Amino acid sequence: MVCVRRKMYCARATTLCVAYLLLTAPGIRASTVVEQVEVVVGNNLELPCDVIPPIDDRMAVILWYRDNHPDAMYTYDARNTSLGYLQHNPRDQALARRTHFYPQPPARMIVSSATLQDAGRYECRVDFMRAPSKTTIIEVTVVKPPSMIRVALHTGKTVTFTVTADEGSPLRLSCIVNGGRPRPRVWWTLHNKTHEFIVDETYEAIDGERTQNDLMLPRLTPDHHMTRLACHASNTNATEPITSRLTLLLNMAPQRVRITGLEQPLLAGKSYQVGCETFGSRPAPILTWTIKRPDRLEEMLATEDLSKKNVSRTFHELEVNWTDHGATLRCTAASPALLERTVTNSSTFDVNFAPRLHLMLGRMLQPDGIKEGMDVYFHCSVKANPKVYKITWYHNDEEVHHNSAAGVLVSDDHLVLQGITRRWSGAYVCKASNVVGDAASNTLTIPVQYSPICSSSSTTVYRAALGEEIVIPCIVLSHPPNVTFSWTFMNALTEHFNPFSPTLASQPVPVIPQHERVPGDRVTWNGLVSRLRYLPEKPQDYGTLHCWASNNVGNQDSPCIFSVKPAGVPSPPLNCTVSNQTWESVEVTCGDSGASLGHHRGHSYGYNNPELNEVAPANHPAELLQDSDKPRYLLTVKERLTHAVTHNLTGERGVFSVTGLTAGLDYVISVVRYNSHGRSSNVTLEAFTLRTAENRMREELEGGESALLGVVLGVMGVVLLLAVGAIAITLRSRSRPRPASPANKTRIPPGEASESGTLDHPDLLEAESHVPTAGPYRSAEVTQALLSPARTLDDEVSVTPASVSPTAHLEYLPCEGSESVSPNVRSHPRLYVRAEGHTGQQESFL
């Protein structure tokens, strides 16, 4: 034991000697820093120490001293401890239990749960290996805050939270504080509506443990009501002061009343939460709501006793209307203790509202008595706050603009229509705008009365055969709608000249058209529609019909005109194409199939018009036909090589879906239009079905036979061409040229789609001969004796009249890939023979 203690003593002595030598070495001086530390009893005491060594040096030993004691209270050895030296070595073991030293920067010693005995002077000295020592001196102050605070009246009664006093009387309060080391400072503050300030900070010691501050307010005024008094005590800045707060309440009459929640101007149609606040009343007053509206007596809205609710304001739900503009709202307050003293506040409503409009006609005008040519006046009555900045007029939802040249005069709240016409019939509205919003007036409907007019400005053309009755509708527009109709007829033959004039025949004299009244037994009408049953019995019955109407305003100025002409055969189909070709079906569509009007001699047929009483579009003359004259479509499908007819299809529209075909074959499709008067020239199309594996095998087996057949047909064609050459030259001199086939994606053989002219009457038709268009093939015309008799395509189609000589064509198509053949069709050498007349034709392949 002695040796051990001697070793420890020697080690300490060595440390002290090293430190002494470092301090006393030449050129080495120690540095000292003084710190002030304040801690509250029970908190942790933190003692700082500067341990950062200079550059190229390191810390050796840290020594802690207290109150200038020669022995270190705590030692920390930062050198090599391989000799068994202790790094941490507290001197006082009781202090060691509450002390912990952190040597790493920032180094500090922490003493937990500080007591008053921990106050004093602490010193931390740091010795380095080469540099001078650093000493940190810490002055420690331990503070014990005051323990309790109490406020009492001058009578000694303790008060908390609130203190009640009368207006005009003095108030004395005492604030007593117990404990505190050092002795605490005691002061009073008063907190009004804006800020808190000190009113008294004089205090004195009553005994060793108590400190007191007396507050004296000589006269309480209404400004002291609802103010907050507070007594504070504190002896350190490390903690918040202890405080006792009081609210000062005064018994007094109301001083003033304020109405809240009415942010002028008000908005009509909006609900407001209106509040009435009283000031200076103790206890809470009784509030009464009243309102005085324009041209009405004052009304009581509500009464409320606030003393029962311990509040000083009340609210009332008020819905403002535009009629409340200029009304006065009042709130009256009276204290229950001083009922004879009342205070009233009022507010006058400034209500903003969108325009209130009412549209009316001018004086002496009635909406149902306005006729064309009259001057009409409108007035728009406006009520608005603020004033309107814009008034606009609308007719049938379209804005009306000022146009003096057209007789339209717009002047703010007035609208004048000079010489009104029927186009001004309809609904009128005036609209106004202010900063609140936009508003529209009531709708005023003006039906302008006018004499009848025709619903269509164009001449409608009807086609009818002799002895065929047609129904012609006449539709007019009129107000009032109670109209009467009359019809007149003008013969078309008398419109040009009179062949029986006594003057020379070479100088015809124009004749004024004579209108004949149509018998009334053929005329019917219902409302604004009249129908005429017309029957042309002789050529002189073709002409012009005029339809007249009248009402109580006047007679129709211009009649509705209808032209009746002889019926004829339909025109050929247009724009026919083949599409959607599959292995067993194709589709055929003609371009005019979707239209309701066909083509004939520069006009249009109403073929697909479902009702005869419909009116043709304006500026588009229509030729309307009876059911028997409406054309139908006839489609015939033949195999290209065998000429066998596989399908015959009819329909009202030129759209056909042909099914049940044989895969891998070529077909020739013929499309015509026909009616009871005859049929059009046909349109021929070429089509094919897709091949299957079985068809391709069959073609390989029959390829040789097809080649041999082609050679034979070629030889026959050469012989026939030589035989008929002379005849063809003779017939060509009498023939007229025929338009070329349309160059579209589907090939049409020459002569099939000719646009031949047609006269108005079927008995006056002329025979036409055709010359084929030059192409990559050779053709020749032969007489009818070389061809078989013509064969009709349908039982309903009439044959060629005997008076018309048919023409025949023989055409040789020698090669595949010809430019005149559609690229979708596989070409074969063949002879094509076609005979055609005026209403029929026959074709075949050799």
C-alpha cells in the first residue's frame, strides 16, 4: 500500500513539476479568460473550458480548481496512460456523483441539479506539451426564484382573475411575493386595448421572505373597463417572471353603441350578420333592433337582454332586398342598473342591386295590331343602383344596332323601328348593365302582320304524262295564317307568238299571256298549304300554274309558280363503281344513289322525294314525278366467258350487294334506270371474284384449251372484219360522234354511258347512231342482220320502237393489259358485239 501511494504521489509530483516547468520556461506565458454563469436551482450547471491547443501542439493536463483552493478539485490527464495514470480524477467523491467532464471541444464540466452551495469561483487550467497554459475563470451565481405571488384589496381580501369597481371610485391593490434569492423585483403593468405598460415598480421588503408592491388608481374612468392588471415578480432572466393577472370590470351605463356587419354599400339578395356592440355598460345592457323602411312605419325586429348571457353584443340575421334601399336600421342599448340612460346608433342602407327592367310598347300600340309599314316604339324602364352604364336591345337573341338608313333608331332606353317589316317579327328584350351585374327585361313578342308570300322563290317543275294526274302543293308564309287561295293557268304555247296573226308569218307578233282560272273543285287547302290536282289531257295542258293567296292584310304580290312539262325516260346511272370484291361477292354503288334528285335534260327529278307536298329548295327547280314515273335501278350480272346471266336485281337506290358468285371468275355487270316511259342507256362494269386454291388448280388444267380458243376467235375476228369493212365505212358516214367513256377507275365499254339528249315528249324522240371512241382495239359496225334479235333485260322495260333502226358494233379486244381495261380485271382476247336502239340494247361476247 505504501509503495502504491508513493507511486501515485510521485506521478502527481511529476505532473506538477512538468506543468511548473512549462509555465516558468523562458518565453512562455499563460492566458486567462473570465466567464459569468448564472443557473437556477435544480437546473444543470455547465462550466466551459477552452482546451483548443495551438498549432503543432497538443493538450497534456486539465486541472479544475474552486474558490482559489490550492488543490485541484478535478484532474484530467490527456497524455499516454500506459503507465497506469488515471485520466479522470475528481477530488471530492460526493461532487463526482453530480459531475461529468467532456474534454473534447467544446470542453465543459456539467454539474447536475445545481444548489445554492454550488455558487462560487471556478478555474479551469489547461497545460499543453509545448505552449503556455490556458486558464478559464468561471463566476457562478445560483438563483432561487420566488415561490408565490398574491393580490389583495385594501381590505385584505385576496382577489383573482377579476376585480369589480364603480365608475369614478379609487382602486388600491397590493401584490405580495414570497421567497426568492436574491430578493425579487416586483412591478405592476396595465394592458389596455393597444399595448401593455408599467404603472408601478416600487416595492419594499416586509420581512426576510416577503416583498410587497402597492398599486393606487385614484379615479376609475370608462377607459379602465375591461383593462387587464398584472403583478410580476422576478430575480433572474433565466426564467419567466411569476405573474398574477386581473381583469378590471366597472359598473356603469352604456357609453356608446356600434352597429357592425354592414359594409356599405350593401348588395341586394344577400344575407348579412348584423352585430350591435355596446361600450361602457356594466352589467351588460338590453339591446333593441328596429328598422324604418321607405314609405312604411318603424318596425321592431328583435329585443335581447345581454345581462343574462354576460356578453356586450348581439347579432341579427338580415336579408337585404332591393326595396330596402334608403331604409334605416337602429340599435338601442340600456343598462339594467341605469335604465334611464340609453344610447342609440343607426345605419342607413345603401343597397346596390342589378338593374330592374320592364319592356313596354309605346302609347297607342298593341302587340297584336302591328302591320307592315307602321312605326313601332319601345320603352325600357330601368331601376338600378348604381346607375346603368349600358343598355342594349335584342331581337330574337340578336343585338339590334343603330341604323338610321334602315329606320332603326336606338337611344338608350328607347327603340324606334320605322316602317317595320315582317322580318322584325319575334321576341324583343332589353338588357342593362351596372357594376353589380347584368339583367334582362321581360320578353315582348311582336307578330308583324303581312300579306302572304311564297315559301320558295324558285319555279318548281313537274313532269307528267298525258292522262296522268299529279298533285301540286303550294305553301305560303302569312300572318295572320287565315288565308284563301286561287290558281291560274297559262298555256305554254301562247307564251311565244300567235301563228294566226294577220301579219306575215315571217314577222310573228308577241302575244300577252292569258291566265285562266283553275276550277275550284280541283283545289283544296288547309292552313298555309293549298293542293291542286292537275290532269294534262292534251299537249296544250302543259304550261305554267300560278298560286295566289290573300289574308286580311292584303293580296299576295308575286305568285308561286309551277311549270308542268311532259314526262320522259330517266337518265343513265352516274359514277357507278365496283368495290368490296371478295371470293363470292361484290358491291356496286352508283354515285347518284344517295341523292334525292336525278338528272334529266339540265334539270333534276325528285325521284326519291317521299312526299309530293314537299317544297323544292329555293333557287333549285325540281321535276317531281308520280310513283309510276319514278325510276328504278336494274342490275344484271353475267359471267364474262360464258355470258350466262347469274343475277338480276332491281331497287329504288343504286346500291347493290351481289352474293353467291363463283370464286376466281370474271363478270360483266350492266346497270340501267327505267320507268313506265322507258329505260336509260346502260352502264357496263367489269368485276371479278378472288381466287381460291381450287380455282387456281382448275385454271392450270384448262390453260391449254383457253389458248386454243383464243387463236380460233382471233381468226374469226379477222374474217369478220374483212367482210364488214365496206359496210362499216358506209354506216360511219351517217353516224354522229358519241362522247368518250368516262376515264374513271372502272372501265365502261364504248357507247354504254352516252349522255343522249331527250325531248320533252316520248313520242318525239329521235334515233341516234353512235361511233365508238378510238382506243387500243379495232371496231366495226355491221347491219342488224348480223346480230341476233334484241333481248329485253326486264319484263317491265319496253322494246325498241320499230320506227328507230338499231345500230350494231363489233369490237375485237386482242391483248391483256390494255389501257382501256380496269387494272383489276384480267383481260383475254375476245370479240364483243353490241346492238342498241333508243330504249334497249343487246351485247354478247364471242
